Amino acid sequence: MAIISKLIKKSDTVWEIPPDFKEGMRVPARIYATEKLVAEMDEGVLDQVTNVATLPGIQKYAFCMPDGHWGYGFPIGGVAAMDERVGVISPGGIGFDVNCGMRLVLTTLTYDEIKEHMKELVDRLFQRVPAGVGSSGFVKLSHDEFRTLVEKGARWCVQNGYGWEEDLERTEEFGQISGADASKITQKAVERGYRQIGTLGSGNHYLEIQVTRRENIFDPELAEAFGLRIPDQVVIMFHCGSRGFGHQVATDYLQVFLKVMETKYGIRILDRELACAPFASPEGQDYFAAMKCAVNMSFANRQVILHRIREVFSDVLRRDPADLGLHQVYDVAHNTAKLETHIVDGRPQRLLVHRKGATRAFGPGAEGLPALYRKTGQPVIIGGSMETGSYLLAGVDSGDQTFFSTAHGSGRTMSRSKAKKMFHGKALQQDMERRGIYVRTASWSGLAEEAGPAYKNIDEVVEATEAAGISKRVARFLPVGNIKG
Amino acid sequence: MADIPKTPMMLITGSLGSGKTTLLRRILDSAAPNRGQPPALQAGNPAAGPAARIAVLMNEFGELAIDSRVISGKNIDIIELAGGCVCCSMTGEFESAVREIIETVGPDYIVVEATGVAESDALVFEVEDNLPEVRLDSVVCIVDAYLGTRHPYVGYTSRSQIASADIILINKVDLVTPAEAQTVEAGVAQYNDRAAFLRTVKCGVDANLLFGQTSRHRGGSLFPASEDKFDSFAWTSEKSLDKTKFDELVGELPQELIRAKGFVRFEEGGRLFNYVVGRADFEEFDVAGTELVFIGRNLDRLRPEIENRLNECRV
């Protein structure tokens, strides 16, 4: 287990593995974590982050965030920036759930105002935002309409009445990443996705009603700027992605890459799960354009879910959504690869930044931020386990050390099967209800997988990102109502 | 429980392109009527007989069932396949989907295809702990020998699939040399020292080995035999057996013994018995006497010892 003996301590929160650790490493690897978090990391993190360091075109370091654990190819929590011209693009560095991400929504309500409505709110949300493995949504689309939607993203939703214009500027890429090309996705991908707009999915995806207490505001000025202005303010946070569609896009292109990687491009990789193609190659560009369709599908998915949330709150509380202050704070992905400009060796360079289980955290003034957040830095939404709470952070200037990337959640400490052995879903639900968290789930055993102790301590994770200077704490939220996918 | 037999289930895992769909096709083809031998000649295979009804459960419909009419249930969508088999895609969660299949389709056997990235250990636990209606018959993991030769490193997702498998098919051995197949197998064996390893071409595996004994069918082998040669022997007894002694024997079966199955009569009652590489299952069942089949490697050497111990079990 203990990987710490193999790491060089650079600071209290930065640990390095030099290139001579493994044959083929082009750059050193860096793990961002406190000593305690590193000690809890599995051997797979060390092995995988150093595998990533061998990929062609990687710049500066292969990174792993404080919530890292082993994943498909890359560790979850992995960040790797590739040179646009000579680097590769790898589905294993993005994740199968492309643009899995978080959205945070404000209300002007206090906990006391909704307390008595909590069960009704959660029950109604559970009905209107379908959860579960294959669940289908209420937005009925033809295959052609779906192909249009994946090119237009959340903008399509707003144009069709599912949301407000202002939602778009509060979404990464303004809800529509450019360059999405539906001619690059397979029919099978369309078939898996076209009924899933407006659905949470399964696994660790959730929708939560949360409360922010006064003592959990860490930066009052930023909290105010992000819309947290009243004591015991209720917010809504949700976590989901591109469902079966993103999974199929990744699967389709993994197959393409496995065929051409070695024979056509002469790329030798250590782990087949790191299958890749040169970013500039036709195959790499096709995947990039298809992956962007999944990015847009996911933005659209979260946009429709926000629309449903507004409907439910408005119905239950019999007030207009605008009157309830149901404004979005931000929507940010934690499974993507994006072309960004970063300073490398003193010069601006175009890099393809893979973030898999890692969140973009642009500092103040960054290009790509809406005017609203130009001064504050980007809001970063970190989902904790359903029992322990979640965070709102902000990007900072010193985030340049990780290409402006930070953690995405608390990260598992035990396998799903181990969690299932230790916890029982129904008992957990009753226990949580006694503690003031009302939960609805599509799966009891799935609930057990998400028990608080199955995850790293969220406080330690975000404190590590703050200590390392890759993001700063703004507020912490406590769950009061939860729908587990 | 004796009056409601458990539905046997096979989990198929393996990385992308390793051969999961090929194995599924073989299983389904074998279940179609008018294939293979007359039912009377078949023994021990649920895929045998004209009426074997296999339900395949997958996350989403794959290549097996495109352009077919979909019947929507509560937790599953169902497509009828040739020969009375069905393909089901999950629309709800796993446990409910399995229960719905048992209630509405009533299959003789359920095959679950886990996607290329599934955490199969969690699925195994789910079946064993939360689905008393189901008996986990085997967990089969398919490894691509060709890709495994080109990329010997075993990824972490594959490791978790390998670790939870009973039977590991080292598939596509026609594309590599025997030495290369051996290297791939040795690499995989680091993560599972319990499983039976079989080298296959296009997932050609002996069904007798793949399937345990089911309560409804006493079928036979329909698949072309795999590359490996297996031995088998039968053992019968009219007398009841001592459960404690039998359990001891089962607990000490050698690694070369891959599968054992059949019907056992104990003093306390009959049982449907299934064993695969160290994992044994007994289900209450009305039997007249004991009929067992043992399948594995080097049985010529092992058979006398096993038979001696079986004879000692006789009450």
C-alpha cells in the first residue's frame, strides 16, 4: 500500500515522482495531497500517474489531485496537458462519463422556510428527475433532433424553453462547446443517448438540497459575489453527466485508437487502457469533435434538470422560480479534455488539458470566464459524499501550477463492493433521516456504495487544495435532502 | 426455498473487444431449437434442449438485438430473440431488473454482460448478497491474448475483473504463439490464483464446464470443445451421503478440478450441487439418489482419490 516511501516531498501538499522512476516517463509526476491523504492512496495512483507521464507530448508534469484513486487508464483525479501539435488525446484521460460535472443553484430561501416541505420537494424531484441505470427523461427527441442538440448543448435547451438565458453565461463554455460535430458520432451512441436528456443516471450521481450555515462561510466577500447572502441559505447541487451517450462515444473511439495507435502512428503505450491517438491526427480530431458532442449533451442534460428543479420548487412552494431566486451559480465539468492557452517556459502555448475527475479552476481575469466572475475567479463546485457535505471553491492565480486544475470530490477510499459489505442501504437511509437528511434512491444497494465512510474526508481534500494554492474555500454546504441516482 | 428453484446466473466480464458478444452469441445459438443433438443425449447443460430459455441482461442493447421490437417493462426493455431467448436492457437498477426478468420471462438461465469498465466485484457481491432468487453459477472473464501480447501491462480495470472471475478465457489464442499465450496467462494469473484458465479461439469453450447443473434441464455439451482438453467422470450412489464429510471433500478439491455438479442426497434431504473453482453452492432439491459429474484437468491421476473420499461419504 504505502506509496509515500516512493515520493519526494516538495512541500506539505506536493509530492513528486522523478522520471527515472519508470522507463519512458517524459516528465515527472506530481501528487497534490497532504501526507495523510497520500498515505491513504492506493498503489494504482502511483502506477497510473507515472504511466500518464509517458504519454507523447505531455507538458511539465502528470498530476494527481488530492482525491485521486485508480481509474480506467488515468487515475481519477488525473490532469495531463498535451502539446497541441505533438501530443495525444486519450479517452482514458477524460473518462467514460464525458463532461460529468456539477451544477450549483441558489435560492433566496432559508432552511426554516423549506423544512416542512422537504419530503414533498425530494419526492417530487425524485419523480421528475429520473434516476437509475437506464432511466429515460421527459424530453422526447427524434434521432435528428438529438444530433442537433449535441451540437448546441444547453443553448438548445434554453431556446426550447428549458431554462433562462442567464443560465448559459453561468455554464462553462457558455453551455455550448464549439467544434462539436454530430457527423463524428455513431448511430449506436445516438440510440443510447436520445432518451436520456434530463436524467441523473446511477452510481455516484445525485441531486441534493443543501444548507449553508454562517460558520461554513470561509470567504464572505466571494460568498457574497457568488450569491450566498442570507443565513441558513438553501442551495441545490447536482452531479451527473452524459449518460450512455458519452460512454458509447468513448467506447467507439477507444476501438478506433486501439487499431491505429501502434500500426499507423507508432505510439507504444504501457497500459492499453491509455489508448490514444495524436491530437492532430484525423482520428484524434474526430474523437475530439465527437467528445465535444458528449460535452454538450451533458450540459443539456444538466440544463433540463435545472428546469425541472425550478418547476418542482415553484409547484411545491407556489411561488415563481424567479421570485424564489433559483439562479444558477455555475456549471463546471470534471471529465473533459479542452484546448487552452497556458504559459509553459515563459511562453503562451496551446495545450490539450485532460482533466479526469479534476475540475478546471481558472483564476481571476482568465479568458473564458463570464464578466460576472472575471474578478472573483471561477466558481468551483466540489461534491462530497451524500452524508458529509459539499463545497464551493474559487479558482486562484497560483492555480497555474496545475494548469488551473483542482479536485472534484472526495474520492473513494474503498471499493464499491467493500462499501456494500459494510453498509446497508435501507438502514443508512433511516439513519440519515434521523440526522435530518431525507434520501430517496433508485437502488438500496447503490445507496450503500455512497455511504460517507466510503469516501475520503472532503474537508481534508479541499484544505489540501487551498494549502497547495490551486483553489480556495468559499463555503461548505450540508445536505438536507438527497436523491441518489 | 425448495419449491422455488433459484435461477442460475453467469456474469461475463472482459475489456473492450475481448469477445463478450462472441461468447453471448455462442450461448444463444446453442439454446436455439433444432441445433445440436437430440435432448435425450444431452447432459448437464442448461443451454440444451429445445425449450431452454436464456435471458441476456445488458446495460444497453448491444449488437445482439438491433431493429427488433422492444417491449418496455418497468425496469427492463425486452427483445425476443430466436429460440425463445430474450435480450433485456436495464432501464431501472440491477436488482429490480433481475427480479423483473425472473417474474416476467421466467428464464432457465440469466447471462449478464457487464460493460467493459464495470466493477465486477461489486456486481458479484450484489448477486450473492442481495438477490436470494439467483444462484451465481459462474463469473467468466475474457482476456484478449492478442492485445495482451502487444500490451502485457494489465490495467487496473482489468485487474478488478480478473480478480473476481471463476473462469478466465484466454481468448484469440489462434493469433498468438503458445509461448505468448502462456505469458499472457501468467500475467493475468498474478491477479487471480483461484480461477480456471482456458485457452480459446472465438470463445470456444466446453459448455459442460461453463454451465453448472440447473434444476430444470439435464442437457449436454453443444459447444465445440475448447483448445484445452478436459477430463470428466461421473459418480453415482443410491445411498445417502454424510453432509459433513462431503463438505470437507468439496473444501479440499484440488485446483485442477474446475467444475463439479449434479444432485446429492444427504440424510437431511436432497440438494442441487454446483461447484466451480473453490466456490460451492447447495440448493434444496428433491432427488432420488446422488448423481455427480466432475470436470477438470489430470483427472486420471486425481480420480481414484476423489472416488475413495466419495465412497467414504456414504452413510
